[in-house]
Amino acid sequence: MAQFTSDGLSLAYDEFGPRDAKKAIVLVHGFSANRYENWKRMGWYDAIAAKGLRGFALDNRGHGESAKPHDPARYGREAMARDVFALLDHASVDRAHLLGFSMGAHISLTAALLDGGRIDHLVVAGVGARMFEPPRDEGAMAEAMEAQSPDSIADPMLKSFRHFADEQKEDRLALAACSRGARVALTRECSISSTAGWTSPMARVPFKRIRERAAKRKGGEKVLASLLPKKRNNKELAKLGDDRVLAEMARRVFSAGFVWRVIDQKWPGFEEAFLGFNPKRLLFQPAEFWHDLASDKRIVRNPQKIRSVRDNARFVSDVATEHGSFGKFLATWPADDQIGLMEILAKRGARLGGNTCQYLLRFLGRDSFILTNDLMLCLRDAGVPISEKGTSKKDLRLAQAQLNEWAAESGLPLTHISRICALSIGENHDADRLKETMQE
């Protein structure tokens, strides 16, 4: 039995489906049920695995094989919603789909309100309009669980819940405490906002208005259009050679914290010194080759960055073996999940985190955004609550979710959304100078 810890409680869960899947889903069961009865026995595990998703199903606190405290204070719906995120953290999953049934639907909606940026899609089932109303008799379910015998329960629905709990051999006192747990008040309005892109209540400004502002600042729609980069093409990206991917990785790494113009001027020397950035050739080179590069005047002699080329040659080679080429890997990654792609590059690559990763994706030709100061200023101005630095996981998720929403609204690629946002606010640079910079 797999377990994880949340709020000091040991909770049971199952994992199913391919572990390397690009998307994950969490199943949250209903009151007095458990992960087996609600999901596995009904065929959900196999169905989800067959779709190529990485699946998780937990036993809520007080249920199944999870911890069963008898204190109602341990069953607040916010705490139970945070158990979902604790499971994602335990599995090193940043974002996932969420499916909740009955009580699980209430928990799932609460999770969406707490941190909707971590939820790709939310599905609630086994509930009706009454979920937006307070319970008719708040203590009735708890009293049914505490009754000495089901025969003493008059209400047919409460009696059926009691019979079900007994059949599942659940801890009735834990279920009574769960029933008394504090609930988050849900309204139709908060439900709609949580399921319509997660950040829609935060973004007060439609993208149309942002584009109009950018066009006005730059002298009209035609001028603005001339400042937008070429649209990215995944077919071209898929054809990108692994040597060009590694070369761009090296170029971004060496440019980080350095004068870009110097790197550009010395780049022909880099190409010679690193054997055209052919990953397989580089991986066959002896230690002396890498040692000598530290004194090679054709390149910037930074030992740590030189070492990153060797490490990234291995990374590129491994991904090419897995996907046919690194370009194909980039081209098939979901367009709306740049953050997930950045996490893989930062985790498996060398010195490919933060802004380096964002610029790498842009220069490789993938449709992407770059969280410049002006883009972050635009997001905050629109009501998205990201921090000034914009570097935390939460900030990145919020930015991704809002940019996805604006892309859906406008039909524009993320590259254009990112650029238009940056041009709509902050210092208003001359359009002709910006064009010159784009050509440099």
C-alpha cells in the first residue's frame, strides 16, 4: 500500500497508468466510500491507464486505509483539499486534472478555489444544485453514523449511507467527525470562475483591450504587427537537428550573465571548439578534450559552463533516443504547458533553468512566452497576483494559466501574446529602434 503524509496524517493512495505520461489525473471519492469502491472496482483505473494518463486515487482522511482521527477539526474541507496537493507534491506532479465524486466534488471545487493554477481541468460528479445550499440538518449524517443500529435511523437516505459504511467496514466515528468538518461555502459564481480557466476572476482586463493599448502606444495596428516575431511552426521544430539544439543550449548558457554581443562575435569559434555541437562526437571525447577547452581562446573560458555542454550533450542524446530527436520532443509537447516543459529542461539539463530556459525555447523556434519585467507588469496590471520577481512555481503557473486564457480568447500564439503584453505597458521604446534590435 502506497502512502503519503499530509497535515501529519498518513494517507493511502494508488498510482496507475504510465509514470512518464505528460498529463496526470487525481480521483477523489465520496463520503463513506474509498478509492477501491469508488474507482478501481468500477473500472476507472484501467480506463484512465488506457488513455495514457498517469492516475492517482487517494483514500480521503477518515476513509479506507488512511488515518482516521475522531476530531471534527481535522476534517475541514480546506484541509482535505490540501491533501490533494500534498499527493501531487509527493508524486512530483505540478499540475493535474481533478475528478471528484459527491463529497469528493466538494473537496475538488475547494481545491480549485485554493490553488486553481495546479488544476488543468475539473470534473465534478454525483452532485446537484443542492451542493450550493447549506445542509438541511447539519448533524443528521453524523448522528446516523453514531447510531447503535441502522434500524433506529428513520431517514431512508441516511440509513443507506449507514448500511454502506457498515458494508465497507469503515470507522463510523471517523465518518461522523468528517461529516461535522467545516465546509467552504460554495456558490454558483465561484464554481463557474473556478472551472472557466482558473484565473478569470483575477484577470480584469480582456486581451482585446491590451492589444488596443499596445497598438496605440506603437502608432497603430500595422506598426504593432511589424513588431511581432514570425509565427512558430512545429513541423520545422520537429526537423531541428540535435546539434542545433545543443548549440542553442550552449549559446543561451554562455550568454546568461554575459554581454550577448561578445558571445555572438565569438560564436564561430564556439562551433569549431565544440565540434559543431554534435552530441555523439562530444560524448566520445576524452577528459583531456574538456580540460583543454578551459584554456581555449576561441571561446569564453568558463569551466562550469563548458562542463554544461558535456552534460547537455548527454541530455540531448537521451531525449533523442526516447523521442526520435530533441526537436520532435519539443514539437509534441502540449502548447499550453510551457511550465511543465521548463521543469523537465531544468531538472534533466544543466544550467537550463529560469530565464535561460525561456530564451532557449524562443530561440529554438517553439511557441513560448518570456516572463520579462514588462510582461509581468502587464499581468499584474490585469489583476493576476504574481509577485514582483515572478520566479516561484505559483507565479509561473498563474502566468501560464492567464496567457493560455488570453491565447484562447484571441486565437494568437503565446509568442505574440507575450510580445503584445510587453509592448502595452512600461517604457514606450521607439518602434524603429525595436525593429533594429529584432534584426540584430
